[in-house]
Amino acid sequence: MKLIAKIDNFKNHAGIMKYLKNTSWLLADNVLKLIVGLFIGAWVARHLGPKDYGVFSYAASFVAMFGGIATLGLDSIVVRELVSKKHLNGEVIATTFILKVIGACIALLLLCAGLLLSDLSKEIRIIALFMGFSFIFQSVNVVRLYFQSIVKSKYFVMANVGSVIISAIVKISLILMDAPLIDFAKVFLFDAFTLSLFLMYFYIKKTNLKIIDYSFNTSLAKELLKDSWPLIFAAIASVIKLKLGQVMLGSLGSFEDVGYYAAASRLSELWFLIPVLLGSSIYPALIKAREVSPVLLKTRVLTITKVMLAFAIPFATIVSLLSEFAITLLFGDEFKEAGHYLAFQIWSGLPYVVLFAYSQVTYIEGMTKIHLYLAILSIVSIAIFNYWLIPLFGGIGAVYASLITALLGSCVMIILIEKDVKIFTKGAKYV
């Protein structure tokens, strides 16, 4: 009876139900992306084979390393502003969009310069260029931030579902037509374009803001960039931790190694969606908890961390044990070697998944410089360990480098945060 009463209380609690509904939409979205992305992605990999899939992944990784610049590290900062300054939402959205367009143009120019100065093949340069133009369309991502701030992610989800379905149809058609590698690079750009159209449609349909409400605010832009500039480096470092291994493998190893690494990443990175899924609903709640009291924020962060730890370790263990079977089932016997990569690679995401709520404290408390320090540490660590371990162990050496960097970065993050905030330890501020 007590259980039924608690369930009824949950149902009658407007705030709880609001976040549960939002999370349910995000769960449905990510399940769809998981199923479609995994199986269609595996089918594309089978179609291309380890070498061409390695070339495709190498180009995508090279482009992604510039993608952090395009975001300007604004996302979490903007959500915070949209939650706390609802009366200025029009200015925040317009200012953020303009900043993101500028960031995208800078990222694209730097990408072009990088391609010209590199010794990459003509094929890889053309593929990377197609992918790079997606930066421009990603500026519309500010719409997702708005829906996240008002805990109505269902509109973003609906936009994403439309884009995913169209993308899947196009990719299946290309596979059936035995299309060449370059056509799949064009789809990469097409995906960004269609998602931006769907986002704009739902935003125009669901927002009550008028044209007059939108204006670029120079003071606001300076304020946003002041908070976000360390996060630009953090965003770059985050991508580097995931992608630099593939780029260095292309230089120190072979494109077959890149193909194996990318296939394993396709599976290991799936559970990175968990923080994205929960964070979109939980982050606004953590901001409001901090407004009530530091103690409430600490309690919520600790609860989420314990739950994630109880889930993450058994999950990583199961994936590690079944890694070769999972890779062979999805990608075929040609990618069997990738199973060994996955067995270790799955553990590199463990600290990120477990500590995702804990890391949000840095945004809430304005401690964004920590991400700059971690960015520098990650770049140095991943470069050194890849350079050392790839020649010794081949492709799996890049996996070892990623795992070491993840563990090292998490330890340093905890040390820096606990110095001032005290979530895991007793201290004056969050006791």
C-alpha cells in the first residue's frame, strides 16, 4: 500500500512528472538513434569494408577535431542563461545563434587550412570538406538548447526522428546501389541540413516569441564568451580524446586499424548517450536545486553518481566479455579484430558516464576553467600515449591511450572540484 501511495504521489507531483516525460522522450529518441545508427552504421561498414570504412572514419575524426571550435563551448552556459533569464530568451537565442555561425565559419576556415597544409590524399580532403560544411547547419542547434531549458525535449526529439529516418532511407538506397565512398560523405552533410530544417520548423511552430524579441546583444555575447572560452578548449579536447586515436592510427598504423578502431567505437560510444539523455533533463533540475541550497545540489549529485556507478560497472563488464561476439554479429568476420579493441575501449567511457552529474557542478558554480586545465591535460596525455603505444601494440595501443587518459582526467577533475566545492568530501561549502 505504501508503494502504491508513493507512486500516486509521484504522479500528482507536477515537477517530477514534467522531468519524467521529458526523459521519456529523450529515451525514445536515443533508442531510435541506437537501433538505426548502430545497424545502418554497421551495414555501411560492411558495404565499405575495413579499409574504406577506415578512410571514412579517419576523415570524420579529422573534421571532428575542428568541430569543438564551432560550438564555442556555449551549450551548457546558454542553457543556464535560458533557465535563469527567461525574460531575455529572445536575445539569448539570437546572440547565441550569431556566435555559433561565426564559430562555424572560423572552424571551417581552420579545417580548410589544415587540409591544405597536410599530406592527406585528395580523396580524404574532398570527403573532409563535405563533412566540414555541416558546421554551418549545426548552428541551428541553439533551438535544441531552448527546448532543453524549458524541459520540452520532445520537439527536438521529433525533429531528430525525422532526420534519422530520412538519413537511414538515403543510406540504405546508396548501399543497394553500391554507391562509392564519397556519396556517404555527402550524406553526412545532408543529415546536418535536414536536422536544421526540422528544428526550425518545430521552433517556429511552438515558440511564442516575436521577431522584435530577437536581437544581438553585444554585452550578452561578451558575457557568454567570458564564461565559455575555457569550454572551447574543453570541447576540442573532448573530441580529441575520442578521435585523435583514429587520426594517429592513420599516420602511425594503417586504415584497416582505423576501421577496426571505428567499429569498436561505434559500440563503445553508444553509452555516452546516457549522460546526454539524462543530462538534458537533470541539468535544469540541478540548477534549480542549487538555487534552493548547496546541500540539496550535493544530495542530488551524489544520488545520481551512485545510481550510475551501480549500472555502469556491470554493463561494461558484460560488453567486455561479449565484445568479439557483438562485433562479429554486427560488422561481420572482416571486423573480428575490432572485438579485442571493444573489450578495453568500453571501460574508457566509465568515468564519463559515472561522473556526468558531478561534472555539471563546474557549470553551475562558474568553475569552467577546470575544463580548460583538463583540456590541456587530455591533449598532452592522448598525444604522448598514442605516440608511445601505437608503435608498440598497433591499433590496440590507441585504445590503451584513451583508457589511461580517461582515468587520469577524472582523477584530476575530482581533485580540482573537491578543492573548492566538496561534493564527495566534507567541507565548509557543501556540508
